[in-house]
Amino acid sequence: MPRMTRKDSSREKYRVSKDTRWLLASRTARSIGQGVMVVAFPLYLHALKVPAWMIGSVMGTGIVFAVAVTLLVGPMSDRLGRKRFLVGYECLLTLAAVAALFSTTLPVLFLAAVVGGFGRGQNGGAGPFVPVEYAWLAGLIPEKHRGKVFSLNTALGSFGMAVGAILAALPAFLHRWFAGTEAYRPLFLIVILGSFVSVLCLMKAKDSPRATQPLKPTEEEKLEEDALRRHENGLLARLVGINALNGIAIGLIGPLIVYWFAARFGVGPAHVAPVIATGFLLSSFSSIFAGKITERLGVVRGVVLMRAIGLVTLVLLPLSPSFHVAAALQIIRSALNRGTVGARQALNVSLVRSHRHGLAVSLSSVAMQVPRAAGPVFAGIMFTNGAWGLPFFIAAGLQCAYLVLYERMFSRHEATRAKSA
């Protein structure tokens, strides 16, 4: 019988557990409703004659709300478990969608958008509860396989977002039954249905085991714990700093990109929806690619390579002479940037031990969301004043700085982890 070489052994496939599959299915179901809203909700508000600065303010307020919730639930889930928090999020999302379905008054729509995160694509993630989701997954997956499975998680979310974005074109075909802006309201039913299916999947999954620490550590264990915690806190401080740069850049572009297409080129959902959908669809493939390339090059080098290419498209996007050129650049940019989300989250949870996973992902998320909240407000003001390209150029400069710092700060940490594995 031939001996199995080390190379053959390394190719042995990792089998995803049943509980992990239920979590992946939950994200897929949730992402369809998010994909609908990321396209339809800004266009809905635009059709209601809501100005750009007000749309940006609503989305910015939603991000502030998400930050406040994230700060609470991430660390709490480390002690109380994950499932109850994600099920609670789905209930909030359903209530927000029901409110938007039955009311057309702006205060109700704005409140629903803040609570439900409408218009702010989370790639299928559980909004402000996303640290809970990633911490749950991290507890179910061995560290050496997290990059690949987290990337698969991102891929499924992108696929669902693509399906939802295509469904967001329905208002263009519903005008024979619904007058004017009423054609957008049935889309909230998709959000409700997706949330319902997501809850069913979550209820099937078992919560990840809660990590525990010794109740009465020795003096030597206390010293070791203090040193280890200081090292982890240093890594988290670096993560918070560079994620703030990334957050500002994302806030300037992401929340209002659909509005930018509509206002800049005079197009509606029938044109914008396929662009956003294709971007998400390709993101699902680029996420799988990211999972493979990070196994070869490492997470840091893989992320920097993919996002550097995406950075070039970001600079070219506002210079596009036509809708079709801009659409192609947006599709490429979206696919490359979103494809790295899972790999980056895998690195984030590797910075700390298992009983601090919720804290790590919460800090990572908050560090992005706080500055991101200001982005759509300022971008809306710039767009209102005719500065259609300025937010893109500012965002490109910030993302360039982010990539340089990301490589310098975490390449050594990743190399150290690889040697000790």
C-alpha cells in the first residue's frame, strides 16, 4: 500500500459540521432580503423625492444605531451564548419590514431603515449582531480552516445578495398593479420571508460551546494571562485604528452608490439592479477564490492583492464616460472588495483566544461603523452640490493607506501563527 505523503495529507478535505451548515444556510436566506433592500430602498426614497443629504443622514443614523447594539451584544454573547442574540435580531428585522410594508410615512420608513439596516448591504451578515455570528462560527471551526469556511460564508451571502438585487428590479414590472411608489412596497415581503427562513435555520443549529477560564488562577497563570492579554489588546488596537480608515472610505461610497447611479446617469431599478446583482454574484466566486489564495499566500497578502486591484477600479469609477463603463468598474470593484470579507474576519478572530472572539469582532465592526456613519452624510452633501467624483477620490486615498498599514501591522502576526500551528 502506498504511503501517504505530507503533501497528500495536506489535501485532505475538511468536512463542515451540520451546525456550521445551518449557520451558512441562515446567512444565505437573510442575504436575499438584504440584496433587495440595498438596491430598492435608496431608489424608493429617491422616488419619494427625499434629497440625497437626507438619505445619507438616515443611513448614517442606522450605522450609529448598529454601533450601539454591537458594543452590547458582542461581548455579552461571549458569556451568554450566540443563538438567542441572532434570533432576536431576526425578530427586530421582521418588525422593521412589517412597519415599512404597511406605512408610507417618512418617519416610519426612516425608523424601519435604522433598525433593519435597509439600504446598507451587510452581505448577508446579521447587521449589528454580526460579531455574534462570526464568533459562533469561529467556535465551530478549527483555526486553520477558518479562512476557507469564512470565505464560503461570504460567498453564500454574496450569492443571496445577487438574487435579492435582481428581485429589486420588480417595481419596474409591478406598475400595472401598483401605482407609482407603491410598486416598491411588496419587496418588504421578501425581507420578512427571508428572516423567517433564517430563524428556522438558526433554531436547528446548536450553540457553540462557551469558552471558560480558570476560576482561581495561580500567580504564575495570572502573570501569563496579563502578558497575553496585553499582547492581544495591542493587536486589537492596531485593528481598530486601520479599520477606522476603511470605515470612512466605505461610508463615502457604499451606502449611496445606488443613488449615485440613479442621479448621475438617470437610470432606475431595471438598470441598476442587474449591476448590483452581478457584482454580488461575482463576489460569491471571488470569496471562494480568496479562500484558496489565502491558503497559498496567507490572509494578509491575499487581501492586499485583491483589494489593491479593486482600488484601481475605485479611482476610475467616477471618471467613467457612460453608465455601461461605470457599471463594469463597479462590478469588478464590488467583487474584489467583498470577496475578502471572510478572510479578513478569519484574521480578526485569530488575534485573540476563543473566549474573546465576540469582543474582537465587535471592536473590528465598531471601528469601521463609527466613521462609516459620517460617510454617507458627507457624500450626500457632495452629491447635492454636484461633486460627483470627490467622495470616490477621498475614499481611494483612505483605502490605499489602509492596505499599506494592514500589511505592515499583521503580516508578522500571521507568520508567527503559521509557525506555531
